[in-house]
Amino acid sequence: MAEPGVKPERGREPVTAEAVLRELRLFELRCQGEEVPDKLVELCLSHGLGPVALANELLAFVTSKDLDLQLTAEGLDAFEHEVLARRGSRGRRGQDERRGLLYDAHSLQELLSEEQEDELLDAYSTPCKGSQKRSNSTPETPQPKRAPSSRSPYGLFSPGSFSPSVTPSQKYSSRGGRGEVVASLGSVQGPAWSGRGGCGLKLFGCPEQSLGKPYKFMFQKALDVREALAGRVEELGEVLRRHHGLQEFSSTSLPAQEPVTVLGHIACDGNGKLNASSVLLVGDREHSGGAQVPLDLSELPEYSLFPGQVVALEGTNSTGRRLVVSRLYEGVPLPFHTPTEPMAEQRMVLVACGPFTPSDSVAFEPLSDLLEVVARDRPDVCILFGPFLDAKHEQVESCQLLSSFSDVFRLCLRTIIEGTRSAGCQLVLVPSLRDVSHDFVYPQPPFAVPELPKEDRARVLLVPEPCTLDIDGVVFGLTSTDLLFHMGAEEISSSSGISDRFTRILRHVLTQRTFYPLFPPSEELNVHFEALAALAALPVTPDVLVTPSELRFFIKDVLGCVCINPGRLTKGRAGGTYGRLLLRRDGNGDGGKNGNGN
């Protein structure tokens, strides 16, 4: 019988404190405080719920939040605010009724809550009720949506929490050549090739030369940009003068009948792509006052140029309006770092670049596969480049994720950190300008992960983009920005002695002594030029330069530096590549060996 003043609805159990408590005891939920039973009855009456429905909602809420089974008044207030208040007045509808409808934030959260409730009910139901359960699978994936992959020990990432579509990518699942070595340099070791742990890892150089925290951007003035560019031209000009034994530089605007040597940076005379007929030289501030002069490259036997390149040119400028170039003085790379202590033993480094999910799905299968490789090979250092949640992902661009970008990103990092813990490797996380939840500025500050577990703080290194690392005396240059693609679209050459464009671009990076020498930069990049000059310059020529790119993977020896493009872990909807390097010191110095795995 219902309590006085409470009339039970037809076909529904009367709402009493005893009935509600009886349903809660089935799920071992207990009340803490005398006011809690009355609050439970109030919730039932206010939101039109029966005791069974309220118990199911409470169990789903407590389980999803990983809360204590003791219900308090404060916990019920949070439950009402986060779950019941979002139910709306429309009530529940089946999955078939929702198909083809538009969703808002509240209805998406309601859908998520129903899926969580059905899973919990399935866990407590008997087999005879199986015919009444709502189907939780698709023809492509007969396993439940939220069930972790049986082949991976890392079930932390539950993509069903973030997207209405969690069907694994069929193209990625059916990829061929898995584990195949597609490029190598030097002797690739056999199955015994694995890490040993305990290596020294730190940022290279002075702390003042490394970006350690976010900074204000979008406030730079045109004069500040000009000062940064002029300072770079003067610095590299002095290097060119000393190395090539040049005399004083001349002005680009003064007529001269005899050959002269001028200093400046390459530019284009319009907004189009650079070509042999549109090349300008913007003179240095000291000798030319920034005056521009068109270049005639017809007498130059070979060249490779790109906008922003600092060069010294020799030629004749008889009218003061056009410089006929006869010689191009190339830059010189910085010296290599000489370690104070020799490497005790060989080290293995694994490098991989995001995206870590196919473009048509948020099932992070590529990430799980990579964590299995880390657990198998146990590298000394694992370097992962962003994007970890790609701004170019189809479901990110269309805003189909159910949770915020920051929540998905934090869970992704948690999966990576916990998935590499058993291997005992040092973990380096490099951000990307395609990380949707991070600052869109270059140079880019490191990730802020205040909830990083104490046990992992010694082995997880959060670094800026770009950065230089010291791994047991071997210097690594790391950048997640696709400078190969950006510079490859702008570089021009003629009869160059180096036919490989990748090699030419990498030589420019090393001789221009900066991670990003292109100016103006790509439209995809938001560059802070003062920070670029101070924080993105190469302190030394790195022993290994890692430059992930959309372009084809490779590993090359360029001016004594081992340059590697490990590719991306996924290429659209298909699988991609990653890289492995074996570092060891011989009588001639350090050697880097690599194999890119599919």
C-alpha cells in the first residue's frame, strides 16, 4: 500500500522509502545519514522515477564515477545535477527511435547514461532474459561496443565514451605487411634487439634555451618580427663571412660594375610560389637597409633556394636594379656535441608519430598495437609525437565526440603512461600543432599534466615542440611540425648536385641552424617569431634528427646527422609506420640504426 499522500501510478510499484532501499540493497548500495532515504523518495517523485529505475540510475552513476557505495546527501545532489536534470521532459526512447535525429549536449549525455545502465543490467541479469536485452553490437563488430580488445592488455581507452560511432576501421584491421621493415640504415639487429633500461635522459642545453611553460602569444608587433629576422640574418651572415673568408658585404641597391658580395634572405616578388623568375634578395639591415633586389640566376650553375633562406651571393649589379648571380655561398652546420662520458652500453629508442587512430573511427587500435610493441621490445626510450587527438580527425571536425576534447586527451595520455609502465622505458611526449586541446602556437610549450602519478614522474618527460634531447650523450633533435612538407612545397632547385629533395631540405635545416627556417611560414602555422629565434634554434648539429611527415618515410645520413622520418602511425584509414633506433658507440663515434615497422 502506498504511503498517505503518494498515489502510485498504474503498473508501477509505489514509491516508498522501504521500496527504494530494498532495490538499492540488491546492488549493495547503502545510505549514510538519516536524510538520505527521504531525499531518495523526493528524487523519485520529482523526476517521475520508480524505485527500480532510480536504483539503476544510481548504480550507473556511482560505477561510472568510481565512487563509494555509501550514498550521501552531497552525492545525491551531484547525481541529480549531472544525470536527472539532463533527462528532460521527453522521457526515454529506444535506440530505434533516436536514429536520424539531431542531438544536443543533453540528449547525448542521456544516450550515454542509457548505454551505461544497460551494460550494468546485463551484468546482473540471467541468461533467460537475453532475448529482452537491447542489441549492443553492429554487424561489423559482433562484440559489445565497450568490451576491450581481447588481444590487448590495455583496456583503459574506451572510445565508446567519446563517440556515437566506435566501429573499428575495416581498412586498418585488414592491412598487410604488419611488422615488416620497410627502410633501414646500417645493420639491423635480430630478435635480441631490445632495450636494457636505466639510460640518462634530459633536455639538451641551458634551461633558458628551452620552453618550459606556456607564454603569451598573438601580441607580437611587426617591428618585433622584423628585429627577429634581422638578427638571424646578421648572425648567419657573420658565420658565412668567417667560413668563406669574405670581405665586407655590399649594398643590394648600389650600382656596381665589378662583382660584389651581398647578404640577405631569399623572398618571392609576389604571393605565388617561388620560381626562378620571381626570386628576390632582401638585403641585410646593416649594409642594405632591407632593400630588395631581383635576382638573375641564369649564370648560376646550380642552386637550391627557398623563401627565408639566409645566403651570401656574389654577382654584378650594374644598374642597381638587378643582381646577376655568379656564385652562391652555402651555410655551414654547427659542430656536433662531444659527450663528456662515453655511453656504457647500447640503447634502443622507439619513435612514433600520431594520429593514433584511423580517420574514420575513434577506436584507438593503432595505439593499442603500439603499446604491445613497447611491451614486447622494451625500448630504453619511447618518443611519441602528437597529434594525440588530431584536429583533422573526421569526428573532431564534425564535433561528434560526446566528451570534451580535453577529457579524451587526458585519457589518451593516461593509457599511454600506464601502458608503458610495465616496460620500464623512459617516455617522451612531444606536442603537435594538430593537437586540438593544446596551444596553437609555434614554438609550442610542453603538455601540462598535473595529475601525472608520482610513480611515473621520474620516467615521463614532457618536452616542447621543437626540442633537443640528450640520451646518454647522443643528441636528438625532435620536431612534430611537418617541415619537410612545408619546405618541399616552396623549395626550387636547378642542376643541383643533390637530386634527392629530402636530402636538400634537411641540409638547409642543418645549415640554417634552426628547426624552421621557412619565411613566410606555412599558413597552417601560427609562428611567434621572437620565441622562434630564441627557442627553436639548433644549439648543435644533432646526432639524430627526427622529423615526422605526411611524406614517405625514410632514414638518411645528411652531413653526418642521421635524419629519420618515421612517418605516421596511421595514414588516413590505413596503417602507417614507426621507427626504431639502436644507439651504440664505436671507435668513430655514435651510430644510429633504424628499422621502420608497418
